[in-house]
Amino acid sequence: MTTLPLPPLVGTRKRAHTLADLLPGDLAGLEVTVDCRELVAATESFADELITVVVVERNAKKMYFKNVGDFDFANWVDARAAAHKVSGRVSVDRGIVDRKAQR
């Protein structure tokens, strides 16, 4: 499994490419965990581009978004995965989002 920690601010497609460049070029058969614990703000276009690069173009077997604390970001990940028809290969751990909602 390969882990990609996200910085606090990610908002552009270019930033998605810069972060994806930290991963191996060929992700076929690999599982990628995106650690969102530091993430404060993101955009739907960032989520879209990261999924496009990692799952669609580089063919990662699975992509897990962990420690997601932003409800909108979690929903954008689901929506963009569905748009690219890779929902079965992309998942979002909503544990932190659910705990915030319970407060």
C-alpha cells in the first residue's frame, strides 16, 4: 500500500498532479491511501483530478481517502469517482465527518 498525505490546502488540478508525482508512475495493482488528516480546504476540481490521475490514468487498484473531516470533500470524492465510473475502486472513510456531525 502506498500513502499520500495531503497538505492543509489543496485546490487546483495542478496541485493534484504535483502530489500525484510523489507516487510511483505505474500504480497498476497497487492500493493508494490518501491521508486527509491535515486537510483544511480542498476543491471539487482537486478531487476530480487526483482520482483521474491515480485511478483512471495510472490504474491504481484501489484508492482510499482516510481521516476525512470535510463533509463536502467526502461527497466530491464520491461524485467524481461515480462520474469516472470508478466508484468500486474509490472509498472514503467518513469516520471523522460522522463524529463531527454527532457533536
